[in-house]
Amino acid sequence: MQLSRVVMATRTFSGIQPTGALHLGNYLGAVKRWVDQVGEQKEVVRDRNMFCVVDQHAITLPQDPSVLRDNIRTMTASLLACGLDPGQCVLFQQSTVPAHSELCWVLATLCSVPRLGQLTQYKEKAARLKEIPLGLFIYPVLQAADILLYRATSVPVGEDNLQNLQIAQYLAHKFNSTFCPPTTLLFPRPEAILPDDTTARLRSLRSPEHKMSKSDPDPLSCIFLSDTPDQLARKVKSSVTDTTKELYYDPVTRPGVSNLITIHSQMTGQSPHQVSQYLQENSVNKVQFKAMVTDSLVTRLTPIREEMDRLLADQQYMDSVLDEGRDMARGLAGETLGKVRELIGWR
């Protein structure tokens, strides 16, 4: 099949590391976008929506094998519980498709050490380590292989991952210009799909100057989709705001209050402006508002948590979803890798 410069079938690819249960920022900034994107398609073609639990990326830094094994299943259950329909997409585990590693090696021969060494994410992570694993250094090349293996045209990413996507764009161009005839390019240019500004910047409940993160040492700082109603209430109640009595949305000067307004707006479908207007018109105080935020979180997240628990108890179904996704992904990956092998002279 020849691929022209302009007319190529669209395909979305995105991956998520198996770090256990999703936190609210992951859900709003990534997974909910995947679910909404698939749901908005007038005609769903399953293999045009590729979503991957990237367990190869997870071992870039040391992992406890038993914990990683459980986290892969928990992440898969989380994605399904959030509404990702395996009948409308391909959901699979990265390491079960060996072509990811093979294409990574091919692309690594086209990428230079200085190009990878200047990436911000690499420099920040490497600065905290006494010894730098090679996997951390070539992480963006494997990420490029993930994307290009399925000839993806759209990649939902956060702003902190844009540099890595640029590596994928560079390697797609480099491979095409090195090995392909000008009229039959193999790889399309993958383009970023960025999240909404507010969901991309969900803040820590305890330190709102920082992003919400599951690595935060304060257990009250991060909301997980697996949290019970009591846990949600405790976390929201202890969230840091400020000394100003009136409640309104201003993420620059009032990050704590604005973070709660963002969370409530996302849980209820209102805009931050609408939430602010309601709070001011009804003279809602902080105690009352925190109760409102808690109620909206419990209403939205309880069905997800209950579905996660049900899925984790159904091992046979979970295995069937990942096995079917693996088989579909291997078929698509095999087509691409066959063309790569022929173009570079391996056959």
C-alpha cells in the first residue's frame, strides 16, 4: 500500500504508564479525553483508536516485579472503568507486542546522542540520579517507536511531553527521507493533541503551587479514582486555600481556591466562571464549598471505583480484553515492521 504525502488515514495513539490507580489529574487530563474522543466519532473504526499500557516505559527506573504486575492490571481496570470501550478501540499491553522494541532499535540508529541529551525531561530526571540508566536516555526513541509503529497521526499529550513528540516527528521525517521514495512515505507526521488549559494544570490539594502528583509525599495532596467517600471528604476538607473570604476563580493569585473550583467544574460540567458566579451570588463560604466539592467528587467517582473493583475481580474478562488488544496490535505492527524491514534492507 502506498502512502502519499497528504492523504493518510487518521489514527490516534496514546499510552499511559502502569503506576497503579489513576489520580484525578490523569483522568481529566488524559483518560477522559480518550473516552470523549472515541465517543464523539460519528463512525468508530476500532483500530483508529490505539491505547496502550506502556509497561516497557515503566521499567526505565527500577520496579518491584510483583507490584508492576498488579499495577498493569489496576491501570487496565481503571481505563475500562473510566469508559474506554474495548469494542471501540484497541487496548493493549506494550510489552506483549515485540515490534515496539524492534522498531525502537531501528529508530535509535537514526537519532544522535546530543539530540536526546538536550531534552528537558531527561536532564531533570538525570540530575536526581547518581547513575543514569540507558533506558532513561533512550526513552523518547521507544516512545517514537510506539507512535510510528501504528503510523499514528494524532497523539494526545501533555505540554511536558511535547519535546518527546518532536523526537517522534524528527524520526518519522528522518526515516522517510533516508529510506523511502519521495512519493511513498511510510510514516505520517504525528501531531500533538493538547489538553484543556484547566485540566492540564490540576494542582496539589496541599501545595497548590505544584501539580497534583501521586509521588507527592503528603497522602492528602492527591485524589485517586479509587478513593472512598470518606477519603475524598478528608482530602478536600484538608485542602489548602487562602485567607480571602470571597470565593472566585483566579488561578494566578488564588491557586488553592481556583483548584477546588476547577475540580468542581470538571465534576459537574460547569465552567469555572459559572461555578464562581454561583458561589458569589449565594454567599457560599469555604466550608460549604468544600462540602459541595466533596459531593461532586463522590457522585462522579464512586461508580468508577465500584466498576474498577468489579473488573479486578473478573480476571478472565481482563485477560480477554488484553489478549484481543494484543492480537490486533500485533497485526497492525507487523504490517508496519514488514515495510520497515524491506526498506532498510533486512529482506
